[in-house]
Amino acid sequence: MTFTRRHFLQTSAAVAATTALPAQAQVKTGGKLPSKYAYSPISWGTNIEEAVRIGSKLGFPGVEPFRHNVLNYLDRPLELKKLMDSQNIRMVTCSNGGGGNFTTNFYDPALVDKSVSDHIAFARTFIKPFGYCRHFKMNMGPRPKGYDTTDEQIKRCADAMNRIGKETIKDGLKLAPHPHVNSLVQTQHEVDLLMKETDPAYVGMCADFAHLVLGGIVVEELFEKYWPRVTAIHYKSAPSRLRYNREVAVPRSGPEAGGHYWFRAMSDHDSGGVDFPSLQKFLIEKNYSGWVTLDYDASMIHRASTMESLLNAEKRYMEDVLKVDMQANMTGFN
């Protein structure tokens, strides 16, 4: 299948034209999918125990924490694994983040070496002991003072990704850097340069649909160029008016710079910035076997609601619109 924006426009029109037709005219999964669904516990803070309990209750087979979610377990990962095992849930990966003397700066020459060594150590001492994780998803740290980046800074980041990836691959972990608004790599040019300067043997990519759209990157075109590099997928959406957006949509500073309050859940009425039925169909056709994580944060929780309720609504969307066979794909890890 040729994966182009034209194909997606045609597919989108077809999906729109069939909204009144029976369910079988919509996206089909064909039962058990090779991909696996997970959720983010970011809104639970360090209460990872409660996050795991709720995810297990909802039937998610995987959970994808950030480092700040697991601060209480950094020196005892197998204890957390035991807790997850008891709830029939697996850790997808663990993203980088704050807590302690942990550095995430990949553009400042004075800090890059420490950032590299911190990330290798974190992957080796915390993620590797779980035994089944296959990638290390990581954000690429802050943008420089003044916001705008230089090619030299992106190349420096790329070199750091290569250095980390060459080590983590020894532990079975493919590095999956995450383009993210208000981080060092957010625009099409920055992603293109990162991909050009990194070795695909060691460095893949985590494609977060919302962050790509908010950064002015068309998801369909990114997949066309870099599909073999895509190691992990994050599902969340953006406002409908941003479909095929080509400019950074979020403010350059302030609380919304990182995308908060611009994110949309799949089931939100204004979630058309991402064409989920077409993208889901593509993943199925490509036989994508990695993780798909609903990477939802507290800014996405509806007023007077909870993350548990939001994830429940997303499960209904996945069943009704994306035609996911919930019994086959959402009944704990198999």
C-alpha cells in the first residue's frame, strides 16, 4: 500500500461517507491484532500503584509510565514488576523525566555527556530488569534559551541519540525519541535532520499524533517518509481545525507551550485534527506489532470527571468507531 496524503484524503472521504452505514462498513480489526494497547499513568503522579490498579480494572494490557511516576521504585524495579504481574499488566517502556540529579539537556555541550550517561544508566538499571520491554521511549529535553534551534544543536542531539541507542540496543531496547512540542525536536525540519543524522539500526521514533499535528507535521506524510523508523505509537488528538496543519500551533511560552489544553481525546467532539479511522486502518494493513499508548494527561480530563472515566469513553470509541475487538485485544496481557 502506498501511504500518501492523497490516499488519506480519499480514505477520510470514504469513512465520512459511510458514517450512516452499518458497523461492518467501518474500520475492521479482524479479531486479535498484533499491536497492543496501553495507557499513560502520568495524571496519577507517583501513585503508580493506583494507576496500575485502574488500568487493570479497565483491561489494558500495558502501562507506559514516565520516570517521575516510578520515583519510588527506581532502585527496586522488580518490586514494581511483581505488582504489575499481579494485575496482569505489563510495562511498555518507561519514559525519561525528572527526579533526582537526572539531566535531559541534549543541546548544551556542557550537559550532553551527563544526559547520555544518565539515560543509558536509567534504561539499564530500571527498564532492562523487566525482561520484556523492547524499546526506550524518551523525550529530547528543552528547547534552548530564546526558543529557536540551530542545526548544530539538532545534530548534537542526534549524536547523543546514537550514543544512547548503541548502548540500549545491547539490552534489547530500541531507542524511540519522541518529537514533542516545546522540546528540542518539534518541527518537520528538526525531525528530518534528526532522522538524517541518526542510525536506524539504533534509533527509531515514537510517533505521537497530537504532538506531530501541533508541531506542524502531517502524520500521514511522516509515515510515508519514516514508517520503517516508527517504533512506538501514541494516540491522542488535536483540534479539528488543525487537520493537515503545517505550522507550530501552540504558544512559544506559557502553560500551553507543551500542548496542554490543546490535546483532545479520540472521543472528544473536537478531535478531528487526527484521522484515527484511517490511521488505525493503516496500522492494521501494515501489521504493526508494537504498542499503541493512549498518552493522556490531566489536562484532558473533563470537568468533574476522572482519568478512569475518560479511558472508559476511549474504550467505547475504540469499539464503536475503530472497531477494535475488545474481548480479543483488551482483556489483559496475553
